Amino acid sequence: MKVSALWTALCVFMCGAAFACSVKKTGNNAGRFANATLVRLNEFLSAGYKKGVRPVHDWRNSTNVEIDLMVYAILNVDEKNQVLTTYVWYRQQWTDEFLVWDPEEFDEVTQISMPTANIWIPDILINEFVDVGKSPDIPYVYVNHNGTVRNYKPIQVVTACSLNIYNFPFDVQNCSLTFQSWLHTIKDINISLIRSPEEVMYDKKVFMNQGEWELRHVLTKYTGFSVEVDELYAEMKFNIVIRRRPLFYTVNLLLPSIFLMVMDIVGFYLPPDSGERVSFKITLLLGYSVFLIIVSDTLPATAIGTPLIGVYFVVCMALLVISLTETVLIVRLVHKQDLQSRVPQWVKHLVLEKATALLCIRNKKFCTLLSQGSDVPLYKENNMNTVRCNHHSCEGSRDTGRSLGLGLTTRDSGAPVMDSILHEITTIRQFIEKKDESREIAKEWLQVGYVLDVLLFRVYLLTVLTYSITLGTLWSVWQNA
């Protein structure tokens, strides 16, 4: 009995000591937060708050969520995957009817920051989201005494965008960010703007304007989206219009191509009967091929279209090939050694008469060309002088020898020798006449080649100028649009 009584007294003593310690600790905590107005306000607002319920007293009233957007930077534009990565400052505010207090009861406190995990947050998302960006986590919101909740946070937005690269590098892209409640219809959550559309359109205060892309403006549009007949969702669309700065691509892509094309045009001033023109054209073609290999990684690539600058490079390559082919044909024409047939009469009429009048080629150009053509190795004569002798001149010289008493006789034994000499002289004369005829034919073909070279050069020059002016006009219009 004594042991039991002793044990009971010990338990009572320990329980009393524990209760006294607990009361003392509670008293210390109460004393520490006794004058903390924000703690009292937080406890007042959190008491009985249900964050899973839309904060309205009358369920028939919709919650109006006001949003705003400011573009901070354009991080990446992926033309191949049709993805736009931006960094924006997003703001949204709404009225929470359960978070209201009288500032006079809490030392004139008009606003307080509260954790987002403890209050109701609208489920507004961006429809074009394709990936989760590296956005910082902002765990707090501001609450005003009248129930206005302000949720401000930066967001890295990775969205799908239909990018049109046909005008590259003078392209303007229009990408949309559509904010919409994923679950609640317009009867529960409605969306509006904090600022006016005009203020949002030209707001560039926070935009980093030093990158490749320039922010033109931000357009806003409110629409209603319905999946079913009786379900209408409110959505606010922000159209971000950006323009690429073309200076880098103009210097590194367009100017080298233009310089190579100008050198190709200059190459036409080399003599058409010179083989150096062919070597020059081949060198330009190889240089342009290497240039295209280098810039292939710079051009944007998509599966649905090709930029106009890519077409421009292909056409320039085709023009270089056409220029080389024309040069080869002209050089082959003026260097052909086995030309035996004369220039057809219709070719003379069209080329040497009509074309020369059309191209305003003066006759003295032909005189210069013919004097140069005589120096071509094909038409160089042998150093030996040809003997201009015929049968009658030989007979005359034989009579002269007889009259001078040189002892020349016309014996029958000397007749075969004289016949052989006459035959050789006739052969030489025929050979010389044939060479003269070949020279005349070559001169005619050289004239035809020269006229065709001038004609094709002017057609080529006109084509290049027309093509360049057309593209330059289009790019200027796109740049100033």
C-alpha cells in the first residue's frame, strides 16, 4: 500500500510539472507575438479559410481576373521546330471576398503578403505552352484590405508559333499567347485587362532591345472559346509582333553573293577567244559552291517552306552555270580548227546584220577583231614565202632563158621534169588558196561568235539586274512595312 501511494504521488508530481512547463512555454510565445499586427492579421484571415473553394459569397457571381503582360526578352526563335521562347513579366489580380479586413482594427495595415499555397489561385494557363520554362518560383502574393489579390511573377514561356520564314532575313513574326482558365467557364471566371489595349501595345519599358529581334508591338484581343454549346470559356490573346534585325545576314550572306555575281559579269570583258575566261568562270563557280556550304547552317530550315534568300542563292548558282556554259560555247566556236563549211546565209542575216543593228555594234569593232584574229595561232602562216607561179609564167621564163642563150633546150627528155615542177607549183597554189578560204571561214565564225557573245552578255546582264532589282524592292518593302 505504501509503495502504491508513493507511486501515485510521483505521477501526480510529474504531470503537474509538465503542465506548468507547457503553460510557461505558451505564455512566452504569446508574449513574443503579442504586439505583432501582421501575425494577428494573418491568423484573422486564415481562420476558417477554404482555399479549394472559389472565394465568392454568392456562387452566381463570376470572379473577374485582370491580367497584364510585359515582354522582357526574346530568348530564342526556333524556325525548324516552330517554337518561340520568351521571358515575360506576368501580372494578374482578382478580388477574394474572404480576405477582407478593416485597417483600423490592425494598425492601419492596408496590405499583407501571404503564401500562394494558403489561398485560392485561378487556374489560368497559356494554351500555346509546349514546354516548361526555367521560371523562378514566387511563393507569395499581395492581399489588399478590400480583398484584391495581386499575383506578379516572371515567366519563361516556351510556346508553339507558326513562323513564316519566306521573307528571311527581313521577316516579321506574329506569335500569340492565349491566357484561359483550363477548367472554369465564363460563368465562374472571366478575364479582362489591367491596362488599356493602347498602353499594352506600345509598352517597351522593360524590353531588352539589344538582341537579334526587335519588339514592334503587343496586340490584345478578348474572345470567347466554346467546346460545347453550353460551355463558354473566356480567353485573352496577346499577339507579340517581332521583327528580325537583318544587318548581320546582309553583311554575311547577301554582300558576298553580290560581289561574286559582279565578278562574273566583269568576266565577260575578257576576250572571247581567250581560254582565261573559262578558268575564271570555273573559279567563280567553285568559290560560290564553297560559300553555299558555309552559309547552309545559317539559313533557317523548315519542312513546309524555303526562304526567298535560299531561292536567290540557287538562282545565282544557276546563273553562274549558264554563264560558264555560254563561255564554253563561245570559246569552242572561235577556236574550232576543222571548220570547213561556211557560215549559213540565214545566220549571217540574223547575227551579222540584224543583231549588230540591234546591239549597235559598229564596224570598226570587227576590224579590230579581225586584226586580232590574224594573230591566233590557228591562222599563222609559215615563214616561207609562197611562189606565185602558174603554167604561163613558167613558160614565159623558159622562153626568156632561150632568148638569152642560156642553152636551155626543149628536148623530150626534159619534159617530165618540167611537168613535175608544174605539178608541185599547182599543188602549192591550191594549198594556199585552201588556207585562204579556211581563214575567211574562220573570220566569219569569229564574227558570229563575237556578236553572240555580246548578245548573250547583255541578256545575262539584263536578267541579273532584273532579278536583283525585284528582290531588292521586295526586301525594301518588307523592311519598311
